[in-house]
Amino acid sequence: MTLHDTYDPNNIFAKMIRGEVPCVKVYEDDVALAFMDIFPQTEGHTLVVPKGVEARNLLEMPDDRVGPYMERVQKIARAVEKALKPDGLVVTQFNGAPAGQTVYHLHFHILPRREDEPLRRHSGGDPADSGTLEALAEKISAFI
């Protein structure tokens, strides 16, 4: 999918926002939903998606919604850092398939990084254990 395709309201993240597909929630309010990535690249890999918009990527996010959404991304990143105490933290976002985007609803990845620990493949491999994800979500949520 390129930067110029149309928004699909049936993408997996839109379905999660509507409660049609389960996710392991970390945080939710009227602006954003944060949840554990089911195919984590690192332990604690968290996603933050905006609610109430049909934006496939950052370029499509309405100007007046960027600030409140980014405040939530920062809030979740701080909670991940406090809960998991990583050596570093990657906060990233992809725009279009050639850039690495695989779900076409705007989302930021928060990836705790540890020295000498390689990243697992993006959106690949077996899904993480739900009990492990729930424990991580609870730990992160405690710092929000």
C-alpha cells in the first residue's frame, strides 16, 4: 500500500478500537488506545493508535489532533521506560509499505531496547504468549 491509497475502516487496529477484535490494552482514553504488539520485536513492544480518525499514517493525521495524540505517545513511552527500565527506547512510525508499514492505521511503536539484544523481525514469527503480554501491560499501566 502506498501513501496515496484510501483508508480501510476494517483494518485490524480500527477493529480493535471498536472492540471487534481483542487486544491486550495498556491504556485507553478518547484520544488513543495503547496495546501490546502481538508480534513483539522486543519485550514490552507497545503500540499507540489514535482514535476517532481515519488516518493511515502521520501525513494524514488532522493538524488539530496531532498534539493530543503525541502527548499520549509520550505518556506511554514514559510508562514503558519506568516499568521496564530498558537501556534505550525506540519510538518509531512508518508511512507506507515501502517504509515498512504493515497495518494502515496510524500507529507508533514503542520498543524498549537492551544492550546486545537484537530486534526480532517486524510482524513475523509466532505470536507472543497472551499471559506474558497481559503481565507486561499491567506492569506498564501501573506507571500511567
